[in-house]
Amino acid sequence: MGFGSTTAIAPQPINVTPETKLLVQNAFIAPTATDKGLTNSDTINKTIDYYCKKYGVKSWIIKTIAKRESSYDINAVHYNDGRIGLHSYGLLQMQFPTWKDFNIKFINKGYLDSFLDIDNWQDQIIMATLMVKDGYCYRWSTCPIK
């Protein structure tokens, strides 16, 4: 071959098995935001869709709770929620005692490997999705299912 000549390389066939195809179809990774300020409703909705699909929950339920509880504000705080001296935090307005109890419950059931962080909006989506999956939607007065 001389200077400046090109040689075509024949493409190699790719062996796609049913397992490989399934892996590619399920390769969606939950969206994340590197900065809380970059979080928008599209990112939140995609994250809700991801975890609801993962845990077998209808995403409209979690989206409705998030809209009604915080208007999709991941930094929302409701002081003295329920007039019992407890504060509710974040996208899904979780209270510390409830958060702690369900972390322990879901670790014991094998749903979680470690404690989730109440200040992390993605963790709130995971927790809420697991709570709805196990029939605890009633813990929110704004739950769209009864």
C-alpha cells in the first residue's frame, strides 16, 4: 500500500442472542442529576417510570403523590405536618419516623441492601414505590388509590 491509500475493512457480524437482546432492551439506567438545581419534572418522571417498572407499580400513582405533596419540589419542607410536630421533607414529603421504619422493614424483607437517604429525591422515589407496592399508599392522604 502506498501513501494515502485506503483499505476497506469488512464489518464483522455480531452474534445477537435472545439474552443479549433482552439486556439491551432493559439497559435503561435511571436518570440522575449531578446538582439538585438541575432536577426538572422530566428527570423526575423518567426516574419514577424506571423504578415503577422495576418494582411493578403504576407510575401515575407515584407521580400523583409527588405532584400533590410537593408540586415536584425536591427541596419542599412542610413544617408541623398533620399538626403533630413532625416535618415532612422532599419530593414525596416523608417524615423521619416513617422513613426509618420503612428502611428497616424493606431491608428485612430483602428489598433493600442498605438504608436510603431521606434527603435524596431518587431514594424517596424508591421508598415510595416500595411502599405502594406493599400496600402502604394510604400513608399519604393524597394517595390516588384507596
